Amino acid sequence: MTGLRYVYAVCRPFDTPLQSQLTGVAGDPPRLLHHHGLVAVVSHVPEWDFSEEALRAHLEDLDWLTETARAHQGVIDALTAVTTPLPLRLATVFRDDSGVRVMIEAREDDFRRTLDRLEGRVEWGVKVYLETPPEEPAAAAAPKPASGRDYLLQRRRQTRAREDLWQRAEEFATRLHRTLGEYAEDARLHAPQNPALSGAAGRNVLNAAYLVPRTRSEEFVELVDRTKDDAPGLRVELTGPWAAYSFVGDIAENAGNVPGDPGGEKRGSAQSAARNATGDTTGDTAGDTVGDTTGEGT
Amino acid sequence: MTVVERREIALVDLLDRLLAGGVVITGDVTLRIADVDLVRIDLNALISSVNENVPSPFQGELRGELRGELRGELS
């Protein structure tokens, strides 16, 4: 029956009080646990919901997951308004306050270093979607094939149109990522989102996070906004500002600041896998003489 | 092309950060599930609930298998 401690974030001490109405996970208001010049933000949560066994079952329960994730994010958002928090992963739970203190002591150097690096920075999420389903443009434009030969030609046209679309999307995403990455202090690539999960229309070809100083965020948003006329058939979505969730990983890995992005390879292979799945792309010569029927402009 | 700023944060964007990002600390109660497993559990839960046509991979044997796998890691 003893309450457990759910930890949202670690930050430096701050003066501005959190909004009084704020409730965290399990309806418990977040409390500040000061230790060694750092602050852990914690809620008291019931053991029957947050024990190992209970958590395992809850994580398969979408309603519970949604509620908990939103409550967690609500506290992180409130913290982001008054300080620069180091957000912890969902469902980090300790037995009691002293367990939290031990954790702070074990990692305080890492925490301080990362807090220094992230001070005054926020994260922006940028996603690019290929709006038109790849099979539609050519299929809609093409008349019913009159013969087997027509049918084959038509299929090649469609394949080609799909490839063009994919290539344009990939080029656009790469260019955008480079532009935004130059402006941002750091960047991370997340795996593309599954449309079945996001419910978003179109295929997600870029899912990236950028670390930007708060003071330069307005320009960053404008920079994203200016891309809107660059490519037809694509949609850019911006989310944020977030706490720097995607840029605290080096604490966990204990590997310091790894240059480059390990996600790049993942994205590349996901894209080529997706491209391969769009149809057979055997290089028949007839393909070269078939006109562009996408009607999407260039 | 349009740039969309959404008011309500999509759950999937939240999970990108709360389950794939954030400082990973093994609390003294927290599950010792590898990151990938954790994400898989949640995304499978999501898939099966957003789309009734997709059978949950946690039904029947698969569910038992996964549980066994987790138990193995926990012990």
C-alpha cells in the first residue's frame, strides 16, 4: 500500500512556482525533491498501479497509456515554461524518496553536464508526408488498357510515376533535413511513423527532431514555414516546442556526444524498403519512352 | 504543400518522445524491458485498438510467447 515515486524529470532549482492546478500521473500533483543541488520532480503513485507487474499490464492498455503519457507530458510542459528540464522516459518509478536520491547521486555529473548543454534549448519536431498515395496519380489518369501491351505500358508508367514521386519526396526530405540541421544545434531522426498508428494521411518520409535555442525558435518556425511552396504533393508538419526528449540519450548510453545520427541508416533502409514495396522496378527499356503522367508538376 | 501546426498533440508524437526519448534510468521498480520491447508492446496495443481489422498480436500463443520472453528477461 506504500506509495511509489514516479519521476518525470530532473532539473536545476527554480524560483517560479508550478501552476497550482497541475496534476500529474495518477492525479497526484508533482512535488519537488531537492538533493545535491538538483531537483527531481516526482509524484506519489499507488503501488497497485505502478508495480512492475501492474505496469506491464497497463502498457498494453491504450487508455491507460494515453492518460499516463498526457499526464507526464503535462508536467514536463509546465516545467518547460519555468526551467529547462531533463525529461525522463515514461514510467520511471522508485520505491521511495531515498531511492530517488540515490539515483541522483549516481548520475549527478551526467545530469549537470546535460543540463548545461540543454540550458535554454527546446526541441522542435518536423515531419514530412508524401500526400498522394503512390498508386493514385497514374492510375486515375490512365484509360482502361485495350490490350496486353497497353496494360504493360500502363503498368510501367505507374511504376515510373511512383518512383518519381518517391524520389522527389526523398530529395525534399533530405534537403529540408540538411537546411534545418544547419540552423539547429543538433538533430535526431526518429523512425518514420506508421500511418496505421498516427492516423495521418499520406506516408511519413521524414520524422526528425531539432534542438534549437528558445531565443531562435521563432526564426526556426519561419524557416520551416518557408518550405511550404517548395514541393507539391508533400506536407510538412511542425510540433513543439518540446522539452529536449530526443537529445538526452547520452546520459543513458554513457557514450558522450556521438556525432552523426544513428537514425539515418534506419530511415534510409526504411525508405528503400518502402520503395521496393511500391512495385517491380525492373529496368525495361520501354519505360524510357513513356511520358510522365503524374500531372503533379515537377 | 502545407505546413500544419497541430494544437492537440498526437499520441504517436508523444510516444516517439516518451518511449523512444527521455533519460533512460532503471528505477528500482521500473520494468527491465529493453527499449525495443517496450515500444513494440505499446505500438501493438495501438495498432490493434485503432484498427479492429488488425488482430492483436497479443492474443493466444503469441501473447504467451511474449510474456515468456519478458519473464525471461526479468528473471
